[in-house]
Amino acid sequence: MCYTVAVSWEQIMGLSVALLVMLVALAGNLIPGVPGTPLALAAAVGHRLYFGEASVNNLVLAVLVGLTLVSVLLDFLASML
């Protein structure tokens, strides 16, 4: 079976921006001073706002928010040591 879906330039640009922010977030996990985890969350939320129901659901976003908060808290605690 072959599935073909027409993708508009608007969708391509939206996905490209989200991918670019995710790549910066990935680099931010390795480069000090660049907040990688919050950038990844911002990309996911931006993707959800841009694409609406065609994006991730609210449960996934809630889990990402929880993981981001834990990550930022642990990063803060580790900097105090």
C-alpha cells in the first residue's frame, strides 16, 4: 500500500521551524548557557498551537511540562552543589 498526502508549504514551514528549535534545544543540552529542555518544550507547545488538533495531544504536553519542570529543578539543585 502506498499512502500519499498533500502537504502545503505552510505545513512544511511550520514543521521546519519546530525542527530548527528542537535542534537548537538538542545543542543546548550540550552547550552551557543554552536552555535545551525549555526550548524543546517551547517547540512542542508552538507546534501544538500552530497545528492544533493535528499535533500532539494535551496528555503528551502535560508530560513534557512535568519533565521540563523536573529537569529545571534538578539542574538548579545540581548547580548548588
